[in-house]
Amino acid sequence: MSDANVNSGRVMMNDFRRQWAEIGADVLRATERVGQSGWYILGNEVKAFEANLANTIGRKHVIGCASGLDAIEIGLRALGIKTGDRVLTTALSAFATTLAIVRAGGIPVFADVDIYGLIDLDRCRRVLERDSSIRFLVPVHLYGHALDLNQLLEIKRRFEIGVIEDACQAIGASSGEIPVGSVGDASALSFYPTKNLGALGDAGAIVTDAPEVDAMSRTLRDYGQSAKYQHSVLGLNSRLDELHAALLNTALLPRLAHWTERRRAIAQSYVERIDNRAVRVLGAPKGSKSVWHLFPVLVAAEARKHFLAHMDAAAIGAAIHYPEAISRQSALSSVAFECSDPLTQTERFCQTEVTLPNHPHMADADVDRVVDAVNRWKEP
């Protein structure tokens, strides 16, 4: 049986076949344009995408790179992180957030999350009050929600720490009128295929208003070259290629606003229509104009497998983000890290969170099926 037959009638977490039906012609035209140009790395397509994205999100500089992970690492290195510097962050995120800190030479210090799964900025403030040795903060705008950016700005100024916003799931989100990515010294974006602005492979970007961070990030992404064959620092091979830049710029970025509004409409439908006492719908944090990269709900830990099986039987692809706290990952067994306090709320999310499908290619009938399946579920 083909994959197409297997997936027919199923509500997918992400449906790239439907996406291709919408973007395929533009992708092929962009591919043809790049092929005819004869230039494949760091050329005019990258420059055009960086300029257009900067204009779209209202930032001065965008530096394309190979992934969101690299964007965080490059951002930290551009801010001058040194080996052994302690970095406050969250253990509820993609592992890439912590991996970037470790690769940059930092020591992760994990703070607990709030009731929405976002790093608890009140806890961060208390940690920084008692520990002046922490030099950096990498907060994550998880699920597409915006952290309270006024509070983040106050923390940044009061404690004089470097801030890299992990906005890999939150392009276009805002806290009140403050856009995500505008408070940190730099922010990181991911264009992994499942992201709200997702390429057809891995890609990412560093975003900043600081010219010195821009210059150093461009050097770091390209072997540490400050000029051709002049290597001023030990850098990375993390260059956004021309093909992905072209696809992002002409096939994907022009659709981002529309796709974001569709995600918001689906999320609003879930918030208004899901009515099951055994399923906790979180909604968005107060003040967050979320872009709903993911739509998390909470069910009892002992019932989660049953709920997932129920959704699977209804041909709905629910998932878990994230089943194990980063602090418990075996990859960190030989790496220095700290937990600032017990990660009680983090562990709760790991044990109870379930993600419902929410992507811009869902039909209204798909949304109806998800709502109906959730409402029909009975906790065992």
C-alpha cells in the first residue's frame, strides 16, 4: 500500500502534499531561476530573502544560516560567550535550544516553566537575583506563544545580561504591540519544514538590530571569514544556500501572513468548541498574539496513551511535544548543567501534553473531525 493510500482521509499533524499543491509551481519556478543563475551559495537569492524577511518582521538585519540550532549558537558566539559561561534557559523545548548553548561553550541553567509551558520569567528574575554569575538568557517562545516582552526587557536591563530569543516556533508573534525578536540582542529563527515559515529542508536565520552582531554572525556562518581567505575567528559552515533562500523568498514568505491567520482561526475554533472536562485547553497567555505553531492540550498522565490511541483510531495524527525534559536526556550525562529549582511544572507538561493538528492546509471539515474526536473521548 502506498503512503498516499495510508494517509488518505487522515488528519495529519503536517500535510506537505497539500502544501505542495499550493506552492509547487512557485517552487519549480524558483528552482529554475537558481539553476539558470549558476550561483548556489551566498548570492543574490540569499541577499533578497534576508532583506525581505527583515522588512517583513521589522528588524534591521537578518543573517541566513543552516538551521535554528546554528542561529542560537552563532547568536551566543556573536555576543561573546566564553567557555564556562552560565546560560539560563528552559528544559521544555526542542533539544536544539540546549545543544546550541553547549556547542557555544555555555553551561545550561534550567528554570521551570509557567502554566502555559513557557519559561517562567518571574522565576528567572529570582534566579538572577541570587546568582549574579549568569551571563546569558535564552528564553523560548514555545508553541508559537510570545513571552511577556516588557518583562523580558526589564530583566535584560536590570541584570545586564545577553539575551538570545529562541523564536524558532514564533515568527510573527507579538506581546501586545511588541514583536517577538525585538527585545533580545539577537533572536533565532528556524525554517525546518514543519515551522510556520518552513523550507523544503533545514534552514534558519539570526535576527538582530545590532550592526556588530550582524557583522560577527556573517563571519561566523562562513568559516569565520571576515574577508575571502581571511579567517579572523573559528567559525562554522552554516550558510543558507541559494535554493532554499529562493524558495523561502518567493514561494513561502509571501504566504506567511495568510497561513498564520489560518492557524489562528483553527486555534480559536479549538478554544471555543472543545468541551471535554478531561482535556484541558490552555489557550494563549494573556497579552500574547500567538501564531500557534503547535496547539497543546493537557490530559491526565495515566490517560495520555489512551487519548492518543483514541485519536489514532479516529485517523487523527495527534503527537507529544515534548515527552522528556531536556535535563533528563542522556546526551547531557557528560555535560555540565544545572537546574535552578525543581522543574515541577516542566515535568508535568512532559507527562500530560498532547498536540492537536493545526496547520494552514487543514480544511474546515478536518477541524470539525478533531473537535468531534476530542469531545467524544472518555477518560478511562
